[in-house]
Amino acid sequence: MIDKKLLDDHNLTHEEYDRIVELIGREPNLTELGIFSLMWSEHCSYKSSKVHLQKLPVSGKNVIQGPGENAGIIDIGDGLAAVFKIESHNHPSYIEPYQGAATGVGGILRDIFTMGARPIALLDSLRFGPLDKAQNKSIMSGVVSGISGYGNSMGIPTVGGETCFHECYSKNPLVNVFALGLVEKDKIFYAKAEGIGNPVLYVGAKTGRDGIHGATMASAEFGKDSEAKRPNVQVGDPFREKLLMEACLEATSKNLIIGIQDMGAAGLTCSTTEMASKSGTGIEINLDKVPQRETGMTPYEIMLSESQERMLIITGRDKVDDVQKIFAKWDLDAVIIGRVTEGSRLKVSFKGKIVVDIPVEAVVNLCPVYQREICRPASLSMFPTDLLPDIPGDLSASLLRLLSSPSLADKEWIFRQYDHMVQINTAFLPGMDAALLRLKDTKIALALTLDGNGLYAQLDPRTGGKAAVAEACRNLACVGALPMGVTNCLNFGNPEKPETMWRFQEVVEGISEACRVFDIPVTGGNVSFYNESEGKSIYPTPVLGVVGKIDDINKAVDTGFKREGDDIILLGTNRDEAGASLYLKLMHGLEFGPPPQIDLEKEKKLQKFLLEIISLSWIRSAHDVSEGGLAVCLAECCFSGKNRPGFSVTLEENMRPDTLLFGESQSRVVISAGKKEVQKIIALAKERDIPCRVIGKTGGKRILFKHNGKTVIDLDAGQAFSAWKTALPKIMAP
Amino acid sequence: MKFGIVVFPGSNCDRDTFHVCNHVLGHKTVYLWHKSHDLQDVDCVILPGGFSYGDYLRPGAIGKFSPLMNEVGEYADKGGLVLGICNGFQVLLELGLLPGAMLRNKNLKFLCQFVHLRLEDNKTAFTRKAKIGQILRMPIAHFDGNYYADPGILDELRKENRVILRYCDANGLVSEDNNVNGSAESIAGLINKKGNVMGLMPHPERCSEQILSSEDGRVIFESVIDFIHA
């Protein structure tokens, strides 16, 4: 009955099938095969990435929960803990952008409130193909609407994120969604199935045929037939999820629950087996009791469905009534479908027959782990800098062009579709280096950011990994927040290709090294492989989500210049590094490395210094230099400033002016400060061995750069602002 | 003074409004569950923002059938103060406690942003602490805030001074360019004939604390408090 075609349909290899037979001591039936195919998929098992992910530092004094649960948890003081995680929904978002993105939001939110935490923020990192192609525009439009439709209705603010564009994301868009919740430290709940005989409750929406094989789909490349996979994408119902969230939080706050797990990827299969596995118990369920939206569903379909807005709860027998009352109040099903058993088997019955009887361990923990073949690509597109193209005659025009490119242009078109203020904690509106959330009734604020650069990682994956961590932490330092924990989303191509795996290994080692130097733990994350369509892979794209804390919210600073006549100070050094810059790509169509190099120890010192001067209230603004270089960084300080003051900057480095203006050297931050503070800042910088010098002044109506006595950029600030502000709306106009 | 905040399934600004009434302004505040029939002797009922019942059909279309809406209707008939914010405003329109209806925003997208509003009348229970012509900076967050009413109703609203807030620019200029969602006559908030039921699309609870970059929303709550205490 089980032949090669069936195995192919389930994305299982022959060797994997033999292992299943060996583990269960017989041939599996179709339902059992389906269960193994889901749980052994790349998406659920991490079979290709596990050996590498073990290198990441996962512990630290503030870590309450590291990787392996629904989300990571760190202690943020005042009796509170932050629960956070990032996850990809790349594949479904390509096939059906609205629902793909919407259910991505729904899934990550369940991961948070499953643990008893109320979600307070969403951020997303989005990557699309260039917007001159209609398909990419329509994908972006759909994804943004999907996030908006789900997050807004749930009442969880989307407070920040990033959106970038590159050809490699055509047909492979990336939708990485991050969520963070708050919980009292002693009220955290875990996915466990403890207490032999305890009832297993199914709560939330009914099960339908949607999303069957979603996890398997996300574990293979797309061919030309990808549109036909639309039925694999789940359909979201944010209203149902809002009810589910309120009911779950009410039940957890009243301590009525022993264990709880959401049914996300791999639905009922994953939640039952993972909970039992974590507690070393078995679990028995009766599928006839499972609330169903459609008639005639088979055990295979019920076990594999990825219908949204469902949870599995283990509670004590004496508490079932109370739990059911709460769910009834919120008009939701809460049905006993089984119980926790001795031993460690998953037993599933359907119409009086046992249809599944397999060892939990085999499903959850005995999936083969692959040490995939690794091979460094022959060419990494490096080139000597003397081959740089001629310097453009009009660098003002270059700056305007960069500012109006979709990757750097103002993203208001996107974030005003998101309710970013609900829950009234949003202290910084979107568009700053990091999102800043006040915590009511405390002085504490949390700062959140997402960051990554695919081109750096393509050209030099190790540096790309390090730079992603460094920049995310620098973003937090720019608002005055100390980084406390990291979650990462690693987006790659097909892991069966040795060059992809080499890049993966390099990126993970880069991230790992940087996290060790900065002393921040990785508390969880997600790996998304097979981001390939028709044989073309994305650039390796690590996205880092970093959570930081500021003890006194009144000390936080933002990006914008505040007053005319303030001094502009550059912390860090402008190096002769043009490689991998957005400038080379946009103005010259070149993608060559090496990307800017990073000295992690120096970076750490710089961030520490920045935190110190912010806590002393010496500066009025801070913004890190990243894509687009120094010129774009300064322009952004002007655009987000009060009344948008112009500025004049003088540079004296002996290098090409375009590299100086648009190069992306690491470990640089632009700050502004009043006269009185400047001398103090310079003196302290000297003491701390931080490169620091005044490069100009705010004021006037022009954006002015001088290089070695020559004016290289001279623009009207209003005109530049308008180019930056209107670019995206113009492109997206119907 | 006691505020009551209605909780529909799908309300998501209930906790925010509670925070402002209770923690920021220091007044007794209770939640009113939509399935109950008890208004708990409150002095002002607030219908908060959100997506009552998911609003898949039309904002507020199902919310108006909530059991508690019977009591809210009677309470309003007797002159009790009812304030509808955003989705709460939409529910009041569906209930017929205020005239007109909401269409999708003119750009057919959800809009979350700060806007400027011109205060048109300060002789109401909800605006007595404000000045006529005062410009308020408040956030909006809605997909369906494009106010529509037939010309007869618009005439009546104008003649009876029942338009309370209009979208405008930073200098108070009302024009089609500043009419963010396309509302008829730039209407952002209005009141009933008796002056005890008001609806507005902007969110005063989102701008009642200094840390949230505007405190202009406080004047609405403070007017109600002043009116009740007067």
C-alpha cells in the first residue's frame, strides 16, 4: 500500500520510511504515515539545522525559558517576564498573501498567550521582490492587509519592523512575524501533559480540512505548480482567536490549567505528541469527540488539519467544569477528547477502532538528524575596490535616488495600515531605530527591533550573521535600551544543497559569536529552509529580533534632530568600505563584497558608551548608520526631527566621496547634543577610547555635505523629505 | 463619578479606556459585560473601540443585538450619558441612537495615524471643558470611518449644532485635502438631539497621557466628569 509515490507525496525518503517501520515495529497505516511526515518535516523537526543551532548561546542570568517551548522568556524585573518569539510564514504568504500573513500573525500570537502572557506587540520583517513587477506589488499589498486584518482585530499593536526589496525575493517573499507578551513571573504556563488520567480538552474553533500538509509544504521548494497548493494555506479568523485569547488568559489567570499548547503547524498531531513527550506520558484521544466544521472527515484529515484558532489543554478532573464555563462565556467549544495515560504511546480512536498507536518518542524525538553536506561556494563575488565605477557627477541626485528607493523610503504606507497604538503603550511611533513600549504602572520601557541584511549574508555569511546581531543591538542602544534577549528567524534555500548549508553554518556561527561577545542569550527562533522557486534561492537572510529594556523611560531618545544649532557628532569611524552597499546596487547595479567588516569588541564598547551618555541625558538624538550610509542616516535624522531642521556636515577623510557618503561601515552612530554637553561627551569618549568628533551642526533649510572643502551634496531639506515621503505611496497607487 | 465600559466580544480598547478613566483620571470604573442586563448605576456608559463580533458583516451590525444594548437604549432615552468611541460610535449608528452610517475609508485601507480635529461646539456634556475652535491632535484607527448621511440629516446636524468634531489641518482649516477618510462635511464626531449621546471616530483614550505624545483626549473625559459633578 505504501509506495514511492505516497512517500514522495509525504516528503519522506525511503530511509526515513525504513526508520519509521523499525521504530514502530510494523508498517504504519496512512494516518500514522501522515503523522510522521508532519513531525519529521524540516519545519517541525529541524533535522537539517539542529547540529548547527546547538552552537548558539542559550543561557544567561535573565533567561527563564530558552529554546524548546512555544516561546522564549526573560526576566525583565518588577515581577514581570517578557515572552517572545519570531516565526516565518514565507511559503503560505507567497501562495495566498493575505491569509498566509494573517495566519502567521495568528500563529505567533497563540505561541505567546499559550504561555499565559498577554501579547502587547507585533513586529514584522518583510522582504519582497522589486515593486516594478505587478506580482510583487500585489504580494506586498496582500501581506500588509493580512497582517493588518488579523493584528488590528486582535487588538495587538504592530509597532515596528522592516521591509526590504530585492530580486531574490520575487516568488520567495519573506514574512517573519515577531510577537511579545507580558506575564507575571509566577504565572507562566508550559506545554505539558502531566497527571495520569487527567482530561485532555480541545478548545477553540472547529476542525476543518484547511491547511492539511502545511508544514510539509513549507519543507519543499516551489515548482511551477505552486498556485495549486492554495488549499494548503489555512484561513484565519481573528475574531475567534481574540475570544480564544481572552478565554485562555482568563483560565490561566485563575490557575485552572496544568498544561496548554496551541495547535499550529501539524495541528492535533503536534500538540498531543509534544505535550506527552515533554512529560514522559502517553495520550489517548477519540476523534469522534473533536468538534468538526465539515462532515465525513477521515482520521488522517482530522489529525493533520491545520485549522487555526485551536488549543489543547490538560487540566485536573475537578477543574473541567470551571474551564468549560469560561469558554462557554466566550462562546467557544471546550470538549474533553481524551486523557493522559501511563506509558508513552499516542493512541487515537475513531468510530470505535484504534486508528493510531505509536510511540510518542519516535514521533517527537527520533526523527533522523542530518549532518548535511557542506561546501563553500567557488566564488563569493569579491572584488578589489580599484575596480569601482566612476564617481557620479551629481551626488545630490544619488542621495535623492537612495531616499526614494523602496528599501529606504518612508514606510508610512505600510504602518498606517497597522493599528500601532492600541493598548496605549506605544511611546515611539513607528519609524525609529527601535519600537519603544512603556509598561503601565512602572518606569520601565521595553525596546524591540528586527534586523537583518540578506546581501551581507550572501557575500560573507559569517559577517552577515555578526552584523545582524550587532545592528539589532545598536538599534536598541540608540534609544537607550540594554539588549536582554534574542530570537532569530533564519531564512534559507534548500538545505540539501551543500552551498546553502555552508552559508547556514557560517551565519549561525557568526550569530553565535556575536551573541557571546554581547552576552545576550538566544531564547528561541525558527528556521525556514526551502525558500526556492523554480530552482532560484533567496539570499541567506538571518533576521534577528532583539528585546531590550530601559529602566527609566524618560531617558529614552529617538532618531530625530530636536533643535537648530545643535552639534552633530559621529561616534565610530568612516572606513573605505563600499562593498555590499545599497548605493552600489542601486546606482551602479553592482553586488560585490566584501560587506563592511565588524570588530565585535569595538562595537560592544561603542554601544556601552552610547548607553552611558543616554543615561546621563547628554544627547538629544541618536541614529545608527546602516543601509545607505552616513548621508542617508543624517537625512533620516532630519526627516524624523521636530520641524525637520536641515544640517551642514563637513567630512575630511581621504577617500572617494561616494564611499564616504554612502558606504555602510559598521559601528557608527550619529548623535546630536547641545553646546554644554558636547565637551563632556568628547572628554568621556576619549576616556573610553571611542572615536568621537563633531562633524557638523543642525539648522537651516538645506542638507549640506562638504568634503575636503568642496560641496558634494546640497539639497533642499523639504524637497528631500518629500522624495522620501511620497516614494512608496506613488509606487503603490492603484 | 462612575464610568461603565461595555465589553463586547471583540472589543479591544476596553482595557485602554478603563486605564484612562480609572488610573489616569482616578474615577471609579467598571466593565459592563455585553450579555448582562445590568448597567451597575454608572454615570456614563462608554462603548469602546475594537471589532465587536469581528465586524465581518459591517462594523457594529451584530454588536447592536447584544443583550446589554436594550438597557443602553433605555438609559439613553432617560438622558443618561453614552459615549461611543470608534467601534462604539459605529454601534451607536447601527442602534439608531445617532443618525447616519459609516462607509469604508476613501482610500479603502485601514488608517492608523494622528489627525487634527476642530472642536465645533463646547456646550455639550462631552466638550464643556474645551474651547470652540480648539484644535485637538488625536489618533484615529479604523477601516470604516467615512461618515455618510443623507442631505436632510446633514442639514439638520448643521442647523442644530450637532457636529462636534471635524477633521482639519494643524491650523484648523477644514478642507477635502484634510478630510482623511472622506467623511461627509469632514465629520469626525457628532451628538444626538438631546445632547446626551455622542460618537466620535478618534480615540481620546490614546492621547490622555504625556508619554503618548498628546494629552488632547483628556478634555473629553474631563468634560464628562465636570458635567456629572456640576
